Amino acid sequence: MTSDLSLLALVMQASLVVQLVLLVLVLASVVSWTMIIDRARVLGRARKLADAFEERFWSGGDLSALYKELGQDGRNARGLAAIFRAGFKEYVRMRKAAGVDPMTVLQATERAMRVALSRELDRLESNLAFLATVGSISPYVGLFGTVWGIMQAFHALGNVEQATLALVAPGISEALIATAIGLFAAIPAVVAYNRYTDQVERLSNRYEEFMEEFSTLLQRQGRG
């Protein structure tokens, strides 16, 4: 009896629909775990880069020298560095233009930083929507497999003269595996989505605070 109700045996004996549901859920779980690990790496690196850049920025060095360190193309600039580079580049360009008042220069600089901020947030939020989708629909996909399996189990009872628990137990067990796999796929995805969304929001607030401080600094330099 134990052999008949082993996990592998139940999966192999399940109907084609239940097996397809299990396959979809397993694939969704594998992909979501790949994205969970990737987002952990990306967000962790973003925090470290923000710490390093803020330490460099507020060390009192020359902003032009810092801009040159980031390179002309800015391919290696990420996070605060990318926002600073976009803002400072626009600031220098507008300052060189003739007849432009300081307020217009500052507004153009802030717009450039906003565009860079949007790009950075898009990069940080990449794949989070997939985690939310897996977390929200996996239980229902698993429930569909369970309902289908139970329907098949009870339908098979119509072909026997005397229904017993031993006859229906394997079919119900097969069906309940789909719900278990659905929860197995959904729970980590939901936990990761909530955690990473909070981290992205914290980074976003940190970026916006830097933009305000940098704008104030440029405004003071413009008046000077």
C-alpha cells in the first residue's frame, strides 16, 4: 500500500490533465526560483553600489572628476551613479548654452535625473511581475488539477459495484498532489515578491532623496 501511494507512483498514475498541471507548476517553480536568486543578486549589488557611490560623492571631491571617472558612455554606471551622471551631464550642457536662466538649467537637470531614475527602477523591478503572477495563480492551477483528479476518481467508482476507501484513496491522493505543488510554487514567489518590492521601494526612496540633495547642491553652485 505504501508503495502504491508513493509520490512518484501517484504522479505516474495520475491522469494526463493532472500530469500536465504538475508539469506547468514545476516549471513555474523552477523559473521563479531562478528569478528569486537573480533578484537577490541584483538588489544586493544595487545597495552596495549605492553605499559606495554616496561615500564617494559626499567625500568632498570635485564633481567633474567624479563624472569623468564614470566614463563618457556611462555603460558601467548603475543606480545613483547613473542618476548623477545623467543629471550632471545635462547640467553642464545647459550651463554652456547662452541665455539660459539658472531655474531652467535646474529643471532640465531634474528631468534628466527622473528619466535615469525610471530606467533604474525598471531594471530593479524586472521579473517581479512574473513572481507576482506565479504567487497568485499557482494555487488555482493546482486546485484545478485537484478538482479534475477528484472528478476522475469518483467517475471511476461508477464502474464498480461496491465503492471502498481503498479504491478512491489513490485517485484522491493523486489529485491532492496538484494542490501541494501549487502551494510549493506559490509561497516562495509571494514571499520573494513582497520582500523585493519592499527593497525596490527603499532604493527608490534613497534615489529620490539623493536627487533632491544633488539638485539643492547644484542650485547653490548656480547661485554662487
